[in-house]
Amino acid sequence: MLRRALLGIAMIAAVVLVGCGGGEKEGAVGGSSAASGEAAAYIAGAVSVTTTLTSVSNNTVDLMNEVMENPAVLGGEAWFRDLAREQSHLNEAQSKLLSLEPPTQFSEAHRLLTQAVAEQVTGLGLLETGSRNMDADSIKEATGHFQEGNRLLRASMDALPQQ
């Protein structure tokens, strides 16, 4: 029981440190009528990935909040099934992102977005491992990856060409 309480404290710290995921950069890619077909296709794919990334981040925070409210859920397979679902969504988004060919003007934003997704994938893996093993250090490490992923996501939005 003490380990679950300590793990709950680690989850609280993780939620506080992770905060909100990324936000959409308003007006960053507006005027799609001026964009080429290649750029428009890339933008559509990248928006899908960032939408999934934001959703997974929010759902992961919800899962961590659930543990803080009731540490007993951590021993249940339903919680791990929900976490696995988020990992699956993120892995699909990562595959989609890696299949995209960014036009030159989006190469830096694409590089940063690819790194952001990789950080989130690593963070979810560490969260799952730490939660299964009641290892607060792994959860703390996961939090660092979530924070870096969020930072990189914001940087990728900042790197989008201005219209």
C-alpha cells in the first residue's frame, strides 16, 4: 500500500509537470489556397498527427489523474488496457508521420514534430513500465519525456512558415 501511495505522489508530480499538451498555433498555416497540393497534403497529415498527439497527451493526464484519485486502479487491467490503447494511437500517429514527405518549407517543423512524437512514445513506455513495476523513478523519467515532447511540439508549431 505504501508503494501505491508513493506512486500516487509520483503521478501527482507528473500531472503538475506535464500540464497541458501542445496547442494549435493559430493562423500558422492559414491561406491553404496559396499552398501547393504537396503542401496541403502534408499539412493535412501533420494536423492529423498533432491532433492525435494532443488527444493522447490529454488522455494520459486523465489516466494519471485517475490513479491519483484512486491508487487501486493501478493494479487493474482496465487501466493498463486504456494506457495500451493510447500507446497504440500514438504508434499509429508516429507511423503516419514517418510516412509523410514534408515540402522544404516544412522540413524543420517536421523534424521537430517527429522528435516530439518520439519523446511521447518513450514517455508512455516508461509510464507503463513504471506503473506495472511500481517504480516512481520510471514515472518521473516518463514525465521528463512528456515535457520534452510538449516543448518540441510547441517548437514545431513555431517553426511553421508564416502565411
